[in-house]
Amino acid sequence: EVQLLESGGGLVQPGGSLRLSCAASGFTFNNYAMSWVRQAPGKGLEWVSGISATGGSTYYADSVRGRFTISRDNSKNTLSLQMNSLRAEDTAVYYCAKSADTLPTKTWFDPWGQGTLVTVFS
Amino acid sequence: EIVMTQTPVSLSVTPGQPASISCKSSQSLLHSDGKTYLYWYLQKPGQSPQLLVYEVSSRFSGVPDRFSGSGSGTDFTLKISRVEAEDVGIYYCMQGIHLPLTFGGGTKVEIK
């Protein structure tokens, strides 16, 4: 069974940092692109960042570019999101999601993890 | 950035009745490879989103055949032929042709 398990969420002050992790199992991790998608409280879905299967290409939404860094460790089947200079508007549940191909475009997300909550408060 | 616009925002449906959700994109989602990269997800209450339909009209594994997707170019529709209680939640369309990947604002489906 394909499983994605996020961790690392929590409370942080504006300007602070947090690192999210997503542990993957049940599939050949290094064959698939991965993404982070977030959902602010009571709001819709926003794609945040994606990474190719090899990790050689990374992609970001304008809202996080320069502040967030996506990475993966294919030897440990782990996806990460380093979040710096956090803002109140970054408060959201962050989901990791597996793509069905080696790049995050022209493909779907399945499955999604259960999400981890990041709260940026002052 | 491709803007995805869903209507209606919410829908209250009697069990057994049909439902329809519209999704319009600000640019064509038809790629030069002949495929159209439009997806539908359902987020049930308290759960993560789950894939229903990919490339406009292909139902994902395990998705009941009461769900059907249609459309082309910039106009798309998700139809539920006979709504059941388990279909409640928020439905999102998503385009996958260009980065950033973008979602519609969502359509909340409730049971009357």
C-alpha cells in the first residue's frame, strides 16, 4: 500500500523557520515526482512546490519562491520542505502528494498524505 | 498563471438526484501531445483530497461510474448521475499543463 506520512508541523513566529518531512512507502520513491500542496484554514488548495523524481529539478509557487526549499533523499524515501522567513499567510495544512510520473506537470496527484499543520503566529 | 474558476460554490442535492459542477480555465489545457490536463479531486470532510478523474474524463481506479467528466479546451464539467451520501465534500478541479499547478476554488456538495 502506498503511504505518505508528513511530520514537522507546529507553531512558529513570523520570520521563523520550520522543516517538514514526508516519509514515503509502498512504491519505488525515486521513480516519481513529489509535491507539497497547502490548504489554509477554511480555504482551498494551493500548490506550493514540486520536485522531479531524481531531485534534479525543483519548482515553486511565486508565493514561496526564495523562502522555501524542496528536497528529497531517494536513499531514505523522504521528501522535505525547508520553510524560512515564515509569514502569517503561510499558516496552513501542508500535504505531500505523489505524482504519477517523473515530473510534477502533466500528471495527477495520488495519493496525498494526511497533512501536517503549520501555524505562524505573533 | 492559469486561473481555474469553479461554479457553483456550493450545491445541495437530494440523494439519487444528479449534480453538475463546472470548471473553466483561463487558458486552454490542451497540450500539443493531444492530451488535456484537467483533473478532479474530492476532499471528503476531515480527509485529504482524493483523485476522481484524470485527463478530463478518465475515472481513477475505484471511482464509481456515477462520476463522469467531460469538456475540452477551457470548459469542463464533472457530473454525478445519482448523488449518494458518501459523495459529500468539496470538489476541486486542477490544471496540470503549466506551472504553477492551480486549483479551482472548490464546490461544496451537501445532501438535502
